[in-house]
Amino acid sequence: MVLAAAATTSIRAEDQAPIKIGLMLPYKGVYALPAESIDRGFQLALEEFGNKSNGRPIEVIRADDELTPSVGVQKFNKLVQGDKVDIVAGIIGSNVGIAISELAEKNKVPLVFANAFADEITGKFCSPYIARTSFSANGFEYASGKYWASKGIKTAVTMGPDYTAGRAFIDGFKRGFEENGGKVVEQIWTPFQKTKDYSAALTQAANANAEIIYAFYAGAEAIQVVKQHADFGLRSKVPLIGDHWVYDEALWPALGDLVINARHVATHYPGVPTEVNRKFVKAYQDKFKIEPDVSAELGYDNGKAIMLTLEKLGGKIPEDRAKFISTMRGLTFDAPRGKIRFNAQNSAQLEKVYLVEIVKGADGKPQRKGLDEFPGAGDLPGCTKSF
């Protein structure tokens, strides 16, 4: 009787104990602004569920990976072994994501990436303990390259930071562009987190005589590239197209009118005409007093996918923690960006990509205007595991 009572008490205590989520992001440095937005979107998703799952409170433990693989490994180990988290979420840098992927499988801890777009994450480094709620670099950028080729652009020069995600994004664009009739005449890589002056790279891009510069940069690096592109008088000569991070809304205060009339591809913008998005944008504005940028939406998707998975599991972390990821793989839900489904390698698929122009609103402030939309592409092959 005493043993039975003790066991019952233990089960009840476990059922009411907090579910711990480790949220790893680079809170300082070049990607500090996207990190803050992801964190805010993540918070908003959890608040939709009352910060609880089946009565169990959700406790978020934050860690700064400094966008550095060795630091990411240290912080992951502390979260798992010291803080005893049930799930690790977030992660912007693919370099960090790749470094900790093996640790997730070794420790049998679910790792749910908010970003970490490199194709290898759910390709070469795929695992039954890893999922990605955003999309792959190929899913986004191949579709973009294909789109611009279909619109009659024949030549492009690419620019990007020389690290895992930078190469994954730019190479994805190149595949989509060239396989559909375009030609990348030159690829320019800049040292990641080290480049402050882009004059040499932009001069090289201008001399390539391409119709457009297609770039992937984010955070502080994007600010410098956009400013120096304008300083060199290239806006009318060779447009800087790029994706949503180049002209991220979080960067608008620093860029001023340089964003006006810029066109870019995006996986989300505040004007996506769906009820799910309207509710998300309103809730975000009410809480943070600004419109959400694309990183906020990705953080929201990350948190919501985790909460929906916990809901399906009755607020319990299964003993076999790979079941958490397989349960997530079975989800289909409407997100602000569109419908989210996962493929067999646990990577969310990109339903839509939007072409957006930044214009001046009636109040004189920049706002995004949707011009077109097209389907995302699939992931690259590379996963040799079955789960």
C-alpha cells in the first residue's frame, strides 16, 4: 500500500512538473536582431496555449550560442545535462546546428530547429531526434532562382557570407536559376562575421555586368551591404534583389529610405491575406508594438509546432523521445506563412514564397506590398536513414 501510494504520488508530481525547453539563439552579435524576433515569436506561440500543456507549465531556459559551434556544443550540453531540459529549440546558425546534431542523437533529446536552413541538417545529418520547423535552403532559394529565371532575368551575380548557410542559400538560388535558363556569371563570398567593408565585393559584382545582384545577408551584415550598395550608386545600375533577410523589417530603422522600392522574395510578410496571419500580426503588434518580421514568424512556427506536438502527446514527454519528433512529423497546421507539413526527414516544407516590394505607406513609413507568389521547392536528397 505504501509503495503504491508513493508511486502514485511520483506519477502525479511528474505530470505536474514543468516541461523544460532550452531555447538556443545568438542573442548578441551579428544575428542579435533576428534572435530577438525569433524569441518574441516563440513567446507568442506558447502564450496561445497559456504557457501550459495539459496543465503542465512550460519553462523556457535561454542560452546564447554566440553563433559559434564550440560554444553551441557547450551550451547544448549544459541545457541537457545541467538544466535537464526535455527539448532544445531555436538555433539560427547552420554551423551551430550541424555541430549539435550528433549530440541530440547521442543524448536522445529532441532538437527542433527554428532556422538552421542548411540542407545537410535534415540530409546528411538527419536523425530521428531532429526536426526543422522552418524550411531548407533549397526549398526557399531554388524556388527563388527558378522564379527570377521565369521572369526573363538572364544573368546574375551572387553575394553571400562564406559559411554553411550562406553557401547553402546561394547555391540553392544558383541551381534554380541555371536549371531554368539563367546564368550566374560570378559568385562572390565574403568572410562571415569578419567583413565590415564590402566595397571590394560590390566593385567586383558591378564589374560582372549582370542584370541583378542576388544576395543572402542578415542582421548587421545586411545593413552594411545595402548601405554600401547605395553609396556606390548601384541601385539603378544593378539592383540588389536578395531575400527577406537582406531587407528585414528589423533593419529598417538603420536603413531609412534605402529600403523604399526594394523588391525581395519572402516566406512571410505582415500582409499575407489569411485569417491565421491577421490574428498573428495583431497579437504580435499588441504585445510588442511593432509588426512581426520574418524571423518572428519563424519563431512562432517553432513554438507552435512544439506545443501542438505536446498537445498530441497529452503533455507528456515519451520515454522513447524519438516519438516526440515522429509525432511532430505527422502534424499539418496553418501557420501565418501558409500550411506547414513535414517530409519524411522531419523538415517542414515551404508551401509558398512571396515576391514583396517595400513602399511608402500613407503615413510615410515603409510597408510591404505583395506582388506575386509561387510554390516552394523540395529538399535535396542526402538522408540515408529510415525512421
